[in-house]
Amino acid sequence: MARLLLVLLVAAVMASAIGVVFGTHEARKQFVALQALQASRDEMNIQWGRLQLEQSTWATHGRIEQTASDKLEMMIPPPGAVVIVRP
């Protein structure tokens, strides 16, 4: 009886040890995946900042006015041609 109890206790300890090893391995895998996702997030934040800077550059008043005059052949009307409509 004592020998059977000893065998069961050894089996329980081995199962527990294997569970700890498996749990540690899974935790490390998940941590590596988390670090990869965080690096990807950081890279996307950098790219987002660059895109915002590019958008602000393309949307400046001077750039819009230049494009309107070059591509659309628009021009600022002379002061005498401006009519102000009041309600």
C-alpha cells in the first residue's frame, strides 16, 4: 500500500512539474508575441505621424493656392470684382 502511494505521489509530482514547464513555455511564447505586436504598433505610430505631417504639408494654404492657379487656372479676383452679399 505504501509503495502504491509513493508511486502515485511521484506521478503527481511529475505531472505537476510537466504542467509548470508547459505553463512557463506558453507564457514565454505569449510574451514574445506581445513584444512583436508592440514593435508593430510602434512602427505604425511612426508611420501615422509621418502621414499626418505629409497631410499637413499638402494642405497648406500656399500649396492649395499654387495648385488652384497652376492646374485649375484660377486666380484671385481684383478688388473691384468682389461683391459682398448681405442678408
